[in-house]
Amino acid sequence: MKLFAILMMLAAMTIMFVACGEEEEPAVTTASTAGGGTETTAGGSTETTAGGSTETTAGGGTETTLGGKDTIVWGAARSISGGQSIFEETAMGPIYKMYVDEINADGGLMVAEYGKKMPIELKIYDDQSSIDTCTRLYEKLIVEDKVDFLFGPTSTAFLYAAAEVAKSHGYIMMASEGGATSLHEQVKENPYIFGDLQFADWNQVPVLISVMQELGVQSVGIFYIDDLHGMEYSGVAEEQLGATGIELKFKTAIPGDIKDWTNQIKQAESAAPDAICIFAYPDQNFPAIGSMIQLSYNPKMIVTGPGACYQAFADSFGPAAEGVMGFGAWNGKSTPELADFAARFEARYTKAAMDWWGGAPYYSTLQALGQAIEKAGSLDQEKVLQALNTEHFETISGDWYYDTQLPAVECYPGMLGQWQNGVFEVIDPGDKRTADPIFPKPAWPTE
């Protein structure tokens, strides 16, 4: 059962989620680039670009070509320390560094108004997992540092707050680890925010319920964390289950600091639903699965929010991960481009760091911004905004375009995954499915 590995994972994740750093001057860092290393200083900045810069204009340039600028500065406030640092370490963090390095290794982005390729320079501040610090740092990035473009902070709440700062200055904000049903309303008020991830009604819960209907699930029990994420997922699920005839046996809120799942599992055993959905985060989902194993509670279907989508989940639980479902999803069988991306990621980092939900959308979002800059031929926010709203982009996920500032649902490689023989298989109905779903899930291994 790899119990020691599971306990170590839980301990490490608990530390990362609840760790609270001392109040320090926010650090600013530039990500590792080809030919340079990562540097971080407190209260100061370092600037690194790949291979330096070129003064030669592509195609010779023209009299109207702008000059005096050699790099495109992308900025963000990220939770490098504090309770949300796991996202910078394992979610968007590795992805944006990889994207920038790969673009810069090819000379950068071609910007017609400058007549040349321009490397991307990163200016990243540590918001120390403080939403107030986060918004202050985005103000600094815009007003003092005068960065060219912004991408998002960690988490939905931070994204919404930072997006208001960007809007007030007419800056595009490309989302990172953030997305919720309320984003539909936010984009109506803010033309500068662009989403990246799937979420409850875009289009994960509808796909989940379609799979339940396909498999003949008769009843569902829901545990949800009592915050925006949990309430939105459970609310959408309750509403849509009601239209299908699938019985909702219970919907129970859980605290964020839950460690002992005994009472919840007793409730589930008593209600005996076919499927258990846990709409929560990794530091609730990991203990939940561990407790189910320990108490030998094995419903026909288990679905979790963020947690099951990480390679670390399968690595920690080993054979016990078989049949567990989670949102996402993509894998190396989805497309040749995603297979190549996964191989490059593993070569740079390690497979254990892979996120089979966010990895592909994060990278595709950055590709869309980069290609929008090239299509606009400009660093002007309004020109790039127009390109984002009207153009299609060639990404690792395939054709990528925006539907009211959210990636169109058909752009995603998958909405629902299931661990099968060490692979997070896409089990959406239709042509994106990489394997048929296993139902009921296997019994927990005995050793």
C-alpha cells in the first residue's frame, strides 16, 4: 500500500499549504533561461534573457520600425512562499518557465513593429500567499516596472483581485491556476481577463454526469469543501443531477483542515451511493482516499477535485489509484503534440511533477498570448487584445480560441480522467476518449 509514501506525501502537502512565512520584503525573480540561471533577490530585481539580444532587424526593417527595446517583459506576482507555494512549485510555475525557455531558445517572439524577434524577460515577484501583497505587486509591475504583459497569480481569489488591477490600467490578464463558474460574470465586466482552465460548468460536471449515465450510476454522494470551489462544483452537480434522475443521497460540507474522515465515511457507508464525489483540494482529497483504503470503504466510483490529476497521486497510492477518477484531463495518447510536450516536460523536470489537468491548458494559454503578440505584430495591449478575441492559435492542445474570453470547451483535450495502469486516461464520451472507463472501480489492494 506504500503507506509510508502516502504519509510522507500528506505531511509534505500539509506543510506546503499551511506554512506561513515571516513578513519580508517581497522577492523578485527571473526564471531560468537558456544560457542563464535563476536568480532571486529580496526587494530587488534581476533580469535574464536567453542568449542576449539582437540589434539586427528581421528582413532589414523599415523606417517605421520601432527601436530602443530588445526584450518583451512578462510579469506576475506568484506565491513562491507561503500557503499557496505548491502551485508555483507543481502547477503553472514549471510550465511558464519551460515555455519561456523554449521560446527564447528559438530567438523569442517575432514583433513586426520592432522588425525582429524579441526574447521574453520574466519579472516575477513573490506575493508570499497574501492577496493584499499580490494586488500591490501587480500595481508595481504595471506602474513602476512597466512590464509589457501580465499572467496570473495562484488561485481563483487572487486572480479575480489581480484582474481588477489589470483592468484599471488597461492590461491583459492571462489566467493561471484560477477558474470558477463566477468567471462567466467577471468577463462581462472585465474585457481584459482571459481564462485557461476548465471548471464546474465549463464543462467538467456535465461530462462527469454523462459518464455516470453511460455507466448506469444510480446514486451519488457529495462531500465538498466549504469555499467557492466546493460550493460551485457541488451546486452545479446538484442542479444537473436533478435533471437526470440520478439520486443525490447527500451533499455534506467539510472543513478545509479535515484530517479524520471516519465520520464522513460512516455517512457514506450508511447512504451507500454508487458514486462518491469529493469537490475539494489535494490536502482534503489525499487524506480522504487514504482513509477509504484504511477503512475498506470502496464505492463503485470515486471522483475527486484537484489531487487525483497529479502524477504524484498515482506515485503515492500505487496500485490503489487504479480506477479513481479526477478532473482534467489529458495524456501522451491524446495527440502527438501532447506526447511530445509530456516527453519534454519529463526530460526537463520529472514525470512526478506532472499535472494531468492543468499542464496542457497552462502551456496552451501562454502559446496563445505569444502567438497573439506575433499576429498583432505589436506590444500594444489593445492590438493584442483584438488578436486574442478574434484569432485561432496553434497549440499543444490543438486549435485554441476564445469564446467570451474563455477557451472554447472543444479546445480542451479532456474533462474527466481515470487512473488505469499508471496512465490518467481521458474517459470523456466521444473522440477524445483514450480509454473506456472502468466501472465499478477495482477493490483496494490488500498489500
